[in-house]
Amino acid sequence: MKDARDWVVIGEITRPHGIKGAVRVTVHTDYPERFDSLSQVYIMPAGGGLPREVSFALVGRHKQQLICCLEDVSSREAAEKLRGMLLVIPRDEAIKLPPDHYYIFELVGLAVYTEDGKHLGRLKEVLQPGANDVYIVEAEALDREILLPAIKDVIISVDLAKGQMLVRLLPGLLDL
């Protein structure tokens, strides 16, 4: 049985579209073109639970969302019951990334260490404000969060097998 970390979220059902059971989906993937050829997908409650496989058809796009039809959903009422559900795929079906590129779900939870071996804390969240990502590290020893820019000068290495990230603290990164 797969647990939550074995699934990759690729979208979220936000609301019904029309009266015949179509739904609007907000895309949660850097590869939205995957929806063009997708014929099956798993849906899962946002709070977790067992995903179930359903037939999937992309009907169109509206603003920043997709309009989709899902198996056995033929009315607005049935579509409304899916609001907030996540579209997921098995992790092993995720698009392979080039070396030194990682999915956010792979990074969250990593233990973060400085280059001199000091444990800073765990990577709690990844922000994507623009030019580069920002890693939020929960530093329990400091009783606060540390914001680290995801740039080569700061992030020395990521070892998913060991569950660790090695960082170089530039001057001013720990200042209050």
C-alpha cells in the first residue's frame, strides 16, 4: 500500500463547471502539458486518504484553470462533491528531472546542515516568489525560521538518499 509520499499532486479540483459534471482544476505541476494526453488519474481527499483511479478527459482551458471530465461524474451536484479533491499520480510516474533538480515534495523534510556540520533544522517549506526559490528551515535550536535563498552559493548539495541538505551560510543570513 502506498502512503502519501508515494503520490505526486498534479492538480486540485476547485469547483464545478457547467451542469453536466465537468470540473475546474488548478494545475499544481510544472508540466501542465501532461494533461493533454492523460486518460487516467487518481483522485484523493486533500487531507489524505486512499486515492482512487478514474478516467480523465481534458475538455478545455478557462483562464488559469483546466476544464475536465471525470469518470462517473455527470451532474453539477456530483462535481460539487469533488471540490477540494486532489488529482495525483504515482510518484514513479512523475517526469524525471535533470541532475541537481528536485521536486518540492522531495526537499520538504530534509535535515539541513551547514558546511561545517552544524545541524540547522528541517526544511519546512519552499516559497517561489520569483527570481529563485526560498527555503524555509525550521531551526528549533534558534527557536525561529531561517530563510535560505535556493542559489548555488548557498545550497552546496542535496542528498535525498540520506535525507540531508548541505548549505553555506552567507554573511547576514542568520542576522535578526
